[in-house]
Amino acid sequence: MTGPVLMEEVQCTIVEGALDWLMQCLLATVAFLMLCVKWQLEVPSPRPPRIFLLDSAKQGCGFAVAHIGNLAVAQFLATPEQSACVWYLVNILLDTTVRVVLAFALLRAVYALLQWAGLDPQGRLKSGQYGDPINYTRWFKQLMLWVGVVLVSRIIMAGVVVAMAPWLASIGQALLAPLEDYSATHGHGLELLLVMVVLPTILNSAQLCVQDGFLKARRSAEDSLQLPNCCDCLRLLWWGRYRAVPEPRSAEGSTTLVTLLVDPSAPRTSPGPTPCAPSTPPAVAAASLL
């Protein structure tokens, strides 16, 4: 007797009450905080706060467009048999995986098309390139470009979801099947918690961090040392002895230029057989670590 009454009192909804909207705001806040954590963990140093905020503003606008699309598709496909929570779960899974890859591919395609057409020969529309001093008109163009890419990718994914609705509905039901017995006797509270808070927080946080990786300005040697040639690189690995000489930069948006000088007298850091012919260690094997 208690089960049916509770199930009628607490329905699995996503945008039909104050609690639903509160959870949506909480989701966005936690995802942004995770993005801030990623920013602070950047090496060799975080981006300047203003650059990070401009990058994050693009992320926020794109996130809003995609999330509104997720809610709209979930509400459109919701039926008494498949609640909006089922479709929201399906959409969030696709949005944070397949659509991110699609958006990345579309963004690269747009860059290539602009270069090919001669509309952006200097690459000023590439995300994260704001100039020094910051050109807010350039940032706004990049913002519109990213929002357009997100919108197109969201429309494509919505078409895929609608076209494959029966198959995707069965997947969503299967994912929530372990909670059916609990929801039948205790209501949909746990289902709402998992579908609207726990899973979206994890997935959206990961999504924003991945997107931040290709929306921020590319650092020339953030991931690998840019050495004069392959042999010098191998020698550096062999000698494993170097000293860092910092050279501060004044331009906003830049950090420190670090020159690595191969120094045979320094303590060895990476042993190994020399891959090149024996020779005098190069005087300078430099890498710009931005």
C-alpha cells in the first residue's frame, strides 16, 4: 500500500519543480569547481586568472547550450513507460562522450576551412589566442564559433537519439533496472540522486576538463621538449644532466621561458646507453616551456 502512494508522490522529473532547478544549478557549480581544480594543477604554472576566466566563459556558454538541449530532448521523448530521467541519463552519457569527440572534430574542421578559404590566415580565431593585450573582439568571435560548434553537434546528436529512440530507451531502462525495486517501495529519490546529481557531476566535470584541453591556448612545449633535432633530444635523454635557466616574460598570458642547458657536471637524472655517436654534448639543447 505504501509503495504505490510514495511512487505517486515523488515522480522522476528533471525540470518540473524548484528542487529540479536547484539540482541543475548545483551540477553546474560543482562542474565549474572541478574545472578550477584542473586549472590550479596545470604545469609548469596555471594560466593567468583573466585568461582562465575567458576560457571558462566559452565553456560555460557551450555547456548551457548543450545542457538545455539535453533537457529539451529528454522532455520531448519522455513517456509514461520511459520517464524523463531515463532519457536524461541517455543524453548525458552521449553528450559527455560521443558529442565531445564530434565537437572536437567539427572545431578542427572549421579551423581548416577558415585557413583554406583565407579567412583566418594568422589563426586568430583559434581558441585561446586572445592577443597581448587581450583583444575581446577576438575572444567574442571565438566564443560565437565554439557555441556554433556545440549547437551543431547537439542538433546532430539529438537527431541520432530520436532516430535510435527504441534501442536507446532499452539501454536506459537496463541501466536503471537495478533501482526499479527500490523505487517501487521507496519512491524515486535515489534514482533522482544518481541521474540528476552523481552521474552528471562526474561526467560533466570530466567533459569540461577534456574540452578545456583543446579550447585553451596550445603551449609550444607543454607536453614535450622542443629540441633542435632528434639527436640532441636523444643526447639529452642520455646525459640526463641539465640545469634550468628561467627567463621571465612580461606579456600577459605567458609564464616563464625555461632554457635547459645540457651540463655534464650536473647529477645524472636518467641513465641509459647513448643512442647517438659519441660527441661533445651540445652546448644548448633548449626547450620553451610556457
